[in-house]
Amino acid sequence: MVRIHSLGSTSALAAGSLLVAAIASAAASTGARTQDSGGSAPSPLAFPSDEELTQGLESVYRPFVETHCASCHSGSSPEAGLDLASPRSAAALADRDVLMAHAVDRVRLGQMPPDSQPRPSAEEVDAFAGYVALALRSAYDPARAGDPGRNVLRRLSNTEYANTVFDVLGVRFDAEEFFPADNVGHGFDNVADAQTLSDLQLERYLDAAATVAESAIAWELPGDPPVRTFVATELEGGHLRARSNRQPTDLRILDSNGECGLTIELPRAGRYLLRARVAANQAGSELARMELRRDSQILGSFDVVTKSILDPEEHEAEFTVPEAGRWWVAAAFTNDFFEPSVDGGRPLDRNLVVHGLEVVGPLDPPGPTELQTALADRFSAERSEKKRLESSVEWLATRLWRRPPTGSDVAKLMKLAPRRAEYDQTLQIALTAILASPRFLLRVEEDPGRSEGIRRLDGYELATRLSYFLWSSAPDEELLALAADDRLQDDDVLANQVDRMLEDPRSGNLARNFASQWLQTRQLAKHSVDLELHPDATPDLLRAMERETLLVFEAVLREKRSIRDLLDSDFTFVNDVLAKHYGIRGIEGSYMRRVPLSGTSRRGILMHASILTVTSQPNRTSPVKRGRWILETLLASPLPPPPPGADSFGDDDPATFDAKTMRERFALHRERAVCASCHDRLDPLGFGLERFDAVGGKRTTVGGQRVDASGVMPDGRSFDGEVELVALVRDADKDGDWYSGPSLVRGVVENLLVYALGRGLDPADRPTVGAVLSRLDPAHPTLDDAIRAIVSSAAFRERRTDTASR
Amino acid sequence: MTNRTNLARTSRMLGRPLERRTLLRGLGATLALPLLDAMQPSLLRPGAAPSVPSRLVYVYVPNGVNQDAWWPSREGRNYKPSRTLAALGDLKDKTLVLRGLTHDKARANGDGPGDHARAASTWLTGVQILKGGATVRAAQSADQIVAAEVGGETRFRSLEIGCERGQSNGECDSGYACAYNFHVSWKGDAQPLPQENDPRMLFERIFGDAQSAASASVAAERRERRKSVLDYVGDEIRKLRRDLGAGDRHKIDQFADALREFERKLEFSEGDALVLPDGTQKPTGIPGVFSDHVRLLFEVLALALRADQTRVATFMYAREVSSRTFPEIGVPDAHHALSHHGGNAGTLLKLEKIDALHMQLFGEFLARLDSYEEGSDSVLDHSMIVYGSCISDGDKHNHENLPTLVAGGGELAKDRIKLDRYADVGNETPMNELHIALMKRMGIKLDAFGDADRELSI
């Protein structure tokens, strides 16, 4: 199962097969450097000129292919579908990067040409591999950047919807629960191609608009408070005596002390009335006594005087609730009495008999919300009520549509309310319409009247892209003011805004939304763990795991640490349950706090329980999943899909299922040649993490045997245990060649671009990737610099006009 | 009243009582009335409609099934139910087990791995889906063809229900877009339909928010408000469609379609005016235990079918490649991992337990439908319900001999399909022939569907 890679399946293939090369920092980059030696650029690896590329093609590539490959890999039906002879330019090689990288890999490992053919010399192989790497890398040359790429029309993701209504209106709305789940494309839920709009989604949008508007602007039609009546069959507690000929209604009998009631949903905070229709069997010296209760609170205590259980009386008491939600209301019987008969007659038995309950309310009109108060203050100087209303509607539309409405828009919104509507009623209806409008739900970028070509985004469009990228929420007033003055496209202004926005707490949303999807820790909320084997893996622990990784990501972002610190940071965040899980002492309380890791062997996110857990089965580890996660998620180097005939069983492969130990299964993978070409790369990486169990706990033995956490890569490099593995992974792109192999830094950049642009990356976007990478310090690449470089790229600040509408 | 349905009582009869917190008692006076004959569907619909409607429901099981336990040993009328089929309960005379149905288009056919993605999305669409990044392309599924053609007679053209909420990140199948694993219902080539997962929200969608207890004047104000907001949104969409480039139009068109559909629904009487069986309880959320979750969703679906709120539905127990565990029946392992059983006896036994649970829950659903009187027989008798998977053996990822069970009554018996037997329709018989046969019984005549050009003949 290959996660769709941001550069499309083609490049995805390439990178995987180059892992060997890069991890071993083998010939590819060295060769390239030799060829680059004339360049004077200070960037880690300079890009070749067109001339150099053409020359290399003729002097290195073509002779090698003619001599060693073309007899099989050319013509109309080349061996393995791989035609090496036809590419006539470096660009053509780069377009087929998957196959080319695969070919180079085979050659470098000595698998090609086949044994029956003469072997090329080591120098020849180096030169060939070096040239192909150079050609592939040239696709990333920032000098080729400038095209903003494909346009997409994005809809607000559920998270963005919730953040927006909270930030603008102060309303907490659980969009995640209320709307259908967002589809995910290229790993993220804000990718336009994966977002569809179904009937169900629209239905929910319309409902949500009304619900949110009612929470934001308090107004209710004056009138009698609603009354809800509940008969005995709807209540719980006591026992039900169903109606009969002698008893025309259903009754609930409390024949011992206890409650009879129900959980009721109340629409909002406020005062309510609880009314009980009750009767009693009287016995003993006291009258039957009833309390009315809301949860454990006693609202009132009453003597029930009636003598016939069919002749109920009513008692009532008021209660208040602080917020909308579900509340338990009940009538309680508190003085049960029973005496068996002494002479064979009827026993003396006092019971409470409940006919039904009623809840009336809310009794008060709702008070103004904070938003209403704020709007009233803001526009208190307006001359008339009508002007105040207009200004309020205009403000709401501007904030929610991320652009000022026209005068006629406002007039239309005001006219939606019935004639002689009250002030707040008009505002509430206008807000409902603003929230139901496609201008709120979609992030519209329009080009009417513009000429064909590439244009800069206007200030409002840029403000919107910026705020949803960094905050997952709507632009604030400062951004909108700069947009109004058309200053946001100024480089300095833009850079200052990025500073400000990253410092703002809302940028925590970037860590939460981006990192949780990129690193797949979001999966934890749904991950099943075998609680028999791992009784400590409670939802609390899983939540703490996810928080840990996001907090470390956020720290690396905010402290402008090197991206590589993600892999070997010597601090982390824990709370009591996670600390216990890690064996860190002295941590109490459920809040997450920063702790140093000195004295422990845990370092970086690869040893976070979150990642070790999501890459495991419920009841065992999965070295294959872990290896794949490292390659695909972390290093942006997905493997080629299994060849025809093989299938992506992972370590669920039936052939290996019966094998006793992981090692034995691993050996079986290698025996099957069709599997080995990938598992040679995957399995060792996963085995490096075998000292962590299926929920990331430390272990020394598995199945009674000592854990063997060593691994050997196909190129012969070996490591033992997680620490050496992490070093290998971290340093895969150490020399700054992050263009054509497994690279943590390129992986982050590509994923950030997908997230920022809301679309998968095409080959045409590689120069943009290159442009962002070229602005990073190879010795200290930071998320902060990557974000800035993305924001200043053409892909982010410009768009290709779509004028085909008329 | 013998046919009164008390969901609480029924649930207890079915085994463990439901967790209390998953049911909300007290739907308010409107719904507390005793069951009336007003439940007769014809009274709930404006205009003329057939007195007894036909219905079509598909229930999907992911990851294939344990073959040995699933298939009966002998064909014909007097077949002995297999171990898995025995869990269905006493409904043999209203079901038909089919062997031989195949989805060739779920096979690789040159597209390489990705059998799970192809399974879910080919099951009802019958086409070879596109492998390519985040882009999806399948086809309108059988249920949606019916929904589009005849669904307009009910308030909901169709309902899509599932127990597993959409994905939380991009873990998918072998280069296929993630959406494929999660959807069997496709409204169009590129429009998979999301599912309701929460029994409470499903209930409220169909039967209204019965808790609101709004007065008549409040309800009137809301209706008026909704109408003006809808008109406004319609105008906005038209304006935007005019101003947007061609590349973005299809998204606006989806918006416009959905709005029209919403307006169509408003022409029907509101769900909160329906009278539900006495004792009906509104679910309060998603239960923690899988079988409770399924039961509640099936219960709400059964009520919706009975009240003729829809005649078409799909139900997914889980997405393809689901890693659900089933600790409540002693299976703490992930379903997908188990499905690659490699012939291991212990693993196969666990799979059999999962299959039996799925079958038992399905049987409870059928029994419920069969308990609802309709005309002179039951709701089940006027339904066609297909249950199955589009992977046969999870270990082989194969798409022939798909485990398929058809339940229902009179509708099926029309023409040739006879119930109460286990029939081998012949190897490599296109599954799409079954779709053609069932669509025909819903009033849609297709000469061809996917790789089939005739209806299933058995």
C-alpha cells in the first residue's frame, strides 16, 4: 500500500530505489559534484546548465546505454517495459524519473546488466549514475520556477470551518462530528481534488449555518415557553405498570427510595421549570415524600397528599442550566415505608406513583452574546439603527467571506428577514445566509474580466491563503486591513505578517493539522490496541502520545530548530501516563510538560510511542509498516508498488504468517525474489525499532527471545538498534543532496507545499520545491525558513487566470 | 397489538442490553403516541404512489470471508446452512445464496495491486476504477441509478450508512485514491457519497429533531427563514457559476445539484410529523461496542424503510482494509490482518467468528423488517437486500465466487429469482448481471451494466 506521494507515483518510485544510494551516500551525489565543480553557487549542490546536460547525455548516458542496455531495453517492446534508449534530453529522463532511478539502482547493485553480459567498469557505472542523478536533479532547478501551477477551488475542511466560526463569531461548533468526514488526498484533508460536495454535506451546511447563527446572535420569537411532556413509558426508574382496563394510563411505581426521570436535551443555558404529575400509595405515619432533582441537585421537596394513585397532583420547581446539553431530571421518592402484615391482611406499603414529567422552558429570553455586545460597541456611533445593522452585516460578511461584500450584497442580506423583523432577528437571518453562502464555504478566487495569463493574487486572496495555511482559520482584521490597502503583496509586509502569524498562538493549528496528518498521528484516535496485551494503552495514553509528537513538532517550529531535530531532539513532552509508559519518574498530573531526555535512550519522533503505535498491529509490531513509514512518510521515498504477481501483503503475507519469529518471517521475505527487491529495504529499517513493542513500550525480549534490532541494508551498511538507525535516517540527505533521494528535509517541504496549496504536486512543481529547498541552510534547515520560502513562492502568491467562463 | 415494536425490548431480546447512554429516552409527546395505522406509507406521501413500494438495500462486508465456513456444502432447496449462514437465524425461506458471481473489473487487469480499493468501489459500480493520485473515477453505482430514477418518490432518494467514519489520514491501497476504500455508493463518476455513522444524527435527519418542542409560530418562522435563505443561496450559486472559470464549475454544479435535492425534500412532509412506534428511543451517539453500533444503525434504517422515507440504501459494516478489532467476541486482532490467514487454523476460526457476527447482525435486521406488517405481508417481503463482499477470500484477494446472499420476498420472486435455496449460477458470472436483475425490479431497464449485458438468470 503506497501512500500517494506528492510528486505523483512516478517520482515516488524513484526515490525509494535510491534509498540505498543516498543512505550510503554513494556515487550519485559524488558523481554529480564532480560535474558541478565549475559552478560557484553557494547552495549545497549547484544545478547544471542546459549545455552541461546535453553534453553529458551525449558523452556519458548514450554511450553507456548503447553498450550495456540497448540490446534489450529499446525498441517497441523493450524488456520490462523499460526503454532506455529513446530519451533525447535530460528533461525526458527527468520525466521518467521513476524508471530511470530504478534502472540506476539495478546497475549499481550489480543486478544489471545480467550475469551473461559483460560488466561495465566501476568508473563507467559511477559516471552513468552520476549523470542520471544530475538530470533528475535538474528538474528541481529553481531557475525554472515561476509558473504557479494548477488552480484548485478549495472548500473549508471541517477543521477550518470550526476554527473560522470560533475565531470570528466566538461559537464552538463541533464540525468534526456534525459534517461527514473529509476525504483525504495526498495525505491531507484540505486537498481540493479529494473534496466533494454531497447532498448530505450541503444539508449539514445549511443546518450548521442556522445552528451557528443562533448561537452567535441570540434571538427567539417571543411567546410562551415550549412545554415538553413525558409519559411513564418514556421515563426510567421504578417499574412500569402498563395501562389496563382498570388503569387508563401507564404508570411508574417507585416502591423503594429512588429516582424516576429521564435525560433531556435542553437547547441553551437558562431557567427551566420541572413539573411532576404524581400520586402515592399512602402508609405509615408520614405522607409520601418526593424531591424534584436536576442531576444531584435537589430543586424542591414535596408531600404527596393524594390518596388514589389514579388521581395525580402536580408539583413543580425551577432549575437553571449553564449551557445547552443533556441533563438528567427526575422525581425522587425519599421516604419508603413497608411493614408486612401481622394478621394476614395487606401489608403497609408506601409507594410513589409517577404519571409523567414536564419540562417547560427556557423561561427567559436569551441574553446578548459576546458577539452582539461587541458589534453594538463597535457601531455605537452609527446614526441610526438601520445603519448599525448594515454595518454589522457588512462586518460579518467581510470576516466570513474574507472579502468585503458589495453594497447590494448587504442590502440583499438585510432583506431576508420578514417585514418589521426585530433587529437581532434580521442580524441572525443575515448571518445564517452568510454562513450558507458558497462564498463562505468555498475559498473562491475569481478572474472575471482579467486577461489570460498569470496574475498576482489580490490582497484578500493572499490573506486567505496565508491564514488558512498558518492558522487553519480566517484572516484577522489586520490581514484584511492590509489587503484593503493592497499592501500584503509587498515582500516586507508579507514577511512581517508571516512573523506575526507564526508567533500568534493560532499557528499551533499548523502543528496540529499539518503534523498530525503528515506524521499520521491522527490515526491514533481510531487505532485499535489489544488491551489484553497492553492494558495501559487507554484512550488517555493514546491522546498523550499524539500530543507529545505535535508538541515536539511545534517546539521545533517555534524555536527555529533544525528539521533534523525532529529525529534526535533530546527533549520531549509527557504527562503522568506517558511518563509512566516511558519509565520516566516523578511526573504527576495529566498536563503535558517538557522534560529532558538525558539519561534515557529515547530520542526524536521515531521513538515516540505515537508513531511506534500507529505503525503496529493491535497485538504485535510490524517491521514492514514501520519501515514503510520511515521511507514514505518521513523520507518522501515511497517504494514502487509490488510487481504484478506479488501483492502488498506487508508482513501479513500468508507465506510468512506461520513463521515463529519476526526474523524468520524476514528471512522468508528475502527468499522470494519478487518480494526481496523492496523488503530488502523496508524490513531492516523496521527491525531497527524492534526494541519497542506495539504501543511503543521498551522491551528486551519478544516471544521469549532476546530482541535483535540489527539490520543490514542492501548495500552492506549495517546498524544495531534504534539509535544507529536514527542516525542513518537523519543523515540520509546530510550533504545537502535533498533533490534526488530519501530526504527528511525534502519530505517536509513537499508535504508543506501540498498542505499550503491544497493540491498534489506535479512534475511541473519541482522547480518550486527546488526554490524552497534552495532557501534553506543545509547545516540548519528550519520549518520556519521553509514556510517563509513557500509563502514567497510564485505558486503561493500567484495564480493562472481561468478566463474560459464566457 | 402484536406488531408493536419496542426497540428497547427487542434489543434486549437480541442479547446484551444496549448501553444505556446510547439511547435517549423521551422523544416528547409527538412521538410517544401509540403506533397508529398512520404508519402506512401511502399516507405519508403526497400524490399517488404504489401502495406497496419495492426497496433495494445493499449491505457490504469488507476484507472477504472465511470460505470454508461460508459456503454451504450442497446446492438446491434443501441445502444445509453453513456455519456462517446458520448465524442468520430462521430466515432461510426468505434468502437465496448465490455462488459463482464474479467482478472481473475488480481484478488488476494491468493496474497492479489494490484489490481492496477496487473491491469496495467496483462492487456496485461494476467498472474498473482509475488508479491515479487523489483523483477518483468510478461510475454511478447501481443503488444511485435507482435513486436517481425512482428515488424521487420518497423524501430521501437514498441513504448511505456505515460504521466506520472516513479516514483521518492518507493510508490507502497501492496508489489508489483513499476514497475508494470507504465508499460503495457513487452518485457520479467522481462523486463517492459519504455515509452517516452516528445513529443519532441519522435518526434526527430522518425523523426530525423531535426534542425541539417548538411551538407552531416558531416552526412557521423557521420555515419562512429557511425558504428565504435557500433562495438566497440559490442566487449566490448562479452568480458564482457565472463568474467562475470553467475549471471550477463542476464544484459549483455539485453545490447547485445538492441544493435542488434539498429543495425537493422540503416538498415532502417533515420527518418529525411521523408517528413512530411506541417506545421508540432516539439513539444518543455512537456506542463503543461494534455490534451495538450496527444494531442502532440498522434499527433506524429499518424505521426509515418502514415509514417509506427512502427505498434505496447502502450499508457498510466497515471500509475495505478495516483494522477493526472485535474484543466482544474474543477477537482482539485487526480484521484486515486476520483476513490474510495463510491457512492458519486459529486465524481462520477468528475470521469465522467475525463473519458469524456480521451475519447475525444482518439476520436481526432482516427479522426486524419481517416483523413490520405491510399490506398482507411484511416490509421484508417488499424489499431486495443484497449482502456480501467484493473480495472472496481475503488471503487471495480474489474477486470470483463472491460471497453473496440475497434476501427479500415477492419482489425477487417476480420473474425468475426463486428464494429459499443455494444456487450456483456458474463460474465467472458477472456480478453486474445481478445488479441488472435487481434494478429491473426497481423499474429500471438496462440492456447492459459494466461487463454484463443481460440480467441474472437462475
